[in-house]
Amino acid sequence: MSINEFGAWSRLGRTKIYEEIGSGKLPVLKIGRRTYIRTADAQTWLESYADASAARIGSGR
């Protein structure tokens, strides 16, 4: 999916998406000048984000 499609799917803005990409948390596929996020990578990212949130809540932070 494209960056815009991922933004609509994840409800994140472009800046946050590029932060996640830059930090290495969200892998991308570059084809020419276009940047794509594989659906499987998007799912993995979402699961890791949910796991981190659950751990933070569980620790009382």
C-alpha cells in the first residue's frame, strides 16, 4: 500500500509514518520514486505497536 493508503488505514499522519520508517520500525519497499508498505509489514508493525501499548499499560505507566 502507498504511504497515503497506510495513513488512512492506520489513522496516522505522514510525519509520524515517516518517523516510523526512519526509525526502522516500519519497513518499506521503494520502487523508483514511490514508497510502498507491504500489508504483512503493516500488520506486524500494528501488532508490535499494540504489544508495546499493552506492556506500558500493564506496568502502570
